[in-house]
Amino acid sequence: MRLTVRLFAAVAEKLGTDRITIDVAPVSANVPSDVSPADVRLSETRLTAGRLKEAIAALYPEAASAVRSCFVARNYAYAADDEPISSDDELALIPPVSGGLPDKPGGPSDDALDDTVVAAGKPVLTEKSIDLAEVVAAVADRDCGATVLFVGTTREHTEGKRTLRLEYEAYRPMALRAMQDILDRIARQWPGSRAAVVHRLGVVGIGEASVAIAVSAAHRDEAFAACRFAIEQLKRTVPIWKNEIREDSREWKGDWSGSWNPLVEEADA
């Protein structure tokens, strides 16, 4: 049995590829001495997300620390370390998010999940400039007396270093599903509210908007709370990565301390 694991952002950069192949053999099988750098043998016994991640870390020791800070995604959702996996699954290694190809048959395609038309209750990923007026208009409602707009932009200086631009990358099908989940949760938690979320991909210049979230509700307290919930959840769970391009260096942003866990709800979430 053979597994294909998609890679993104810093991990793809470190490993020099956007996917690796994992051979899964019976527990009694011997590892051949000529196994290629892109192959590693695993046992079909207790094949889990955690064992897969450890195998990748062992195969690429120079990237082991980064790999262990990642989560495995199984069929476009985060998988706990003890969750079983199989060759039928769409698998990916998700680095800590910094909120930056064709899919297998039967899986969601970008075209099926994405649309550049901004509408309430529907996520958008785009490489075009964000029209803030369009985002606000999408949540307008005669019964909503408050509208809150959050806009995240590229700043020029961070910790004394000058940024030239940001480059965003996403695991698009999973990102759209995660964004949709945020919008659905807002609708349930704040009945009668309307929310829209748009995130840029690709190059975002200084002063340009990378993300816009608009929420309307009957009262301002609900609108503020829902908007804050949306951006906090987006930055914590949506597989979008930011590559900060500086004058003399570049850096994939994210929490590489090992404490990032998108499966655990934060206290204020």
C-alpha cells in the first residue's frame, strides 16, 4: 500500500517538494537497503496520523522539528495523532498556520468550493484585491443595526525589520471548508447575524488588505463579538500560510514552538 502526503509552506520548502510518497508494508516486511529518500516503510498495523508524522520526521531529520510542529490533515480535516489513516485518504502535513493541484476523484475541487462573488455565509479565497465596500454590502440587512468590518493589511515594519511584501499560500479545499465552518458557527451562535470572509492568496503588497471580515447584527456587542471570533478562529485553524519577504531574508510565519493545536478550542473562542 502506498500513501501520498501533500506538503505546504515551510515544510515543502525544507523538503524541496510539495508531496512525498510513503510505502506501507506488512509488519514482517524488511526495509530494503536501497529505499529512496522519498520512501519510508511503515507497518499496516496501527497506521495512524501520529505514526505517519514520526516516520516523516525520521526520514528527514533536518526537518524533524518542523514536521513535529505540524498536524496531519485527513480528508481536509485535522487528524488527532491516534486517528487511523489509509491509502484511500487525502493526506497532508499542515504546518502551523499564520493567518499561506488537482484533488483526488470525489474530493472537493477549488472550482466547486470557491467563487469570487462575495456573499454572506460564503467564504472566498482570491488573488485579486479585496473590495471592502463589496464585503460590507454583502452583510447588509434591514434588521441589523450594527456592522463591524475587520481588515488585515500588510505592514511595512515588524520588529525593526522592513517588509517588502507578503506571499500567501493555502491548502485551498481544506481552507474553504474551515472558513465555511467559522461562518456556520457564527450563524448558530449569533442568530440573525450575517457574516462574510474574504482572504487573499499570492502576493500582497504593503498597505494592501490580506483579509476582510464583515459581520452585521441587531446590536454592536454581537457584531463585535462575532467578528473577533471569526478572525481568531481563522488565524488558529484555517490552513493559510504567510511568507514574509524582507529586504535581506524571508520567513514563513507561524507558531513553531510545538504548542499549536487546532483541535483544542481556545478559552475565548
